[in-house]
Amino acid sequence: MIPIPPSWYAIGGLTAALAVTIGVEEYRINAKETLIAEWGAKFNKEHGLRIKDRLDSEVASGKLSEDYRNRENALRLKFAGEIDVANEKNRKLETALARSDAASRSLSGTVATLKAEARRAAADTSDPGRCETALATNDLFSRMLERLDNAAGGFAAYADKLRISNETCVSTYGHAEQTLAAAAVAASAAVAGSAP
């Protein structure tokens, strides 16, 4: 048997130590890579959940915005129809009031003419029957004029009520619009607050 020089033992020991060191380092590297892979998977999972939550929040926000727009459009249509009806009633009433006012002025002129004729007839004592007829006609027209004036006052009161109803309707519509806008802002803020 050939004797092995002692330096070879040292080289063999160093080689074995080096192999053990390399094996330990490989184990550490593998352990670190495994830990990094686990952390990466955990991060990707959490990141994916956050993205999903954000997408869900955006979908919810979109639905809220769409609901708000639908409600706003429905209110606009509803109140626009009511306002149009109220405006149409006001126009008709103003037309009727103008006609009534013209008729009242015409009757006032007729009554004034009849009163003047009645005074002349009263002053003319040659025909007593004519005087009574003129006075009766004058009285009849005076009562008719008074009734027409009262009716015109009723039309004016009705026109005022319609105008007030119209203003209330417009004000209610404005308030409803503001309420919907505030609700949409609050809903958007709530959705934004819940997003990561």
C-alpha cells in the first residue's frame, strides 16, 4: 500500500469542509428562495384581493351613479310634466282673464252710456214709461257688471293660486335635485372610502 502524504489528508479535509459548507449554503439559499416564493404568493394573493375589491367598488360606484342618473331623470320628467301642466293652466287663465277684463271694460262703457241715457230720460218728463225702462235696464246692467267684476276677481285669485303652485313645484324640483346630488356625493365618498 502506498502511503498517503499528510497534505492529502488536509486537502481531503478541506474538500469535505468545502462540500459541507456548499451544502449548507445551498440549503440556506433554497430555504430563502422558498420563503421568498411563499411571500410572493401571499403578496400576489393580497394584491389580487385588493384589485378585486377596487374593481367591485368601481362597479358599485358605477351602479350608484347610474341609479342616481336614472332617479334624477325620472324626477326631471315628472316635475317637468307637472310644471308644463301648471304653465299651461296659467296661460289659459291669463287668456281668460284678459277676455274677462276686456268684456268688463266694454260693459262698463255700455253701463256708463245707459246711465247717461237714463239721466236724460229722467230729465225728459214727456214720456214717463221710457224713464222707468231706462232705469230698469240701467239697474240690470249694473248688476251684470258687478257680477262680472266679481267673476274677474275669482279668476285673478285662481291665477294667483296656480302661480303659487307652479313656484312650489319648481322649488320642490330644485330641492329634490339638490337631495339627489348630495346623496350621490355621499355614496361616491362612501365607495371611495371603502376602496383600498
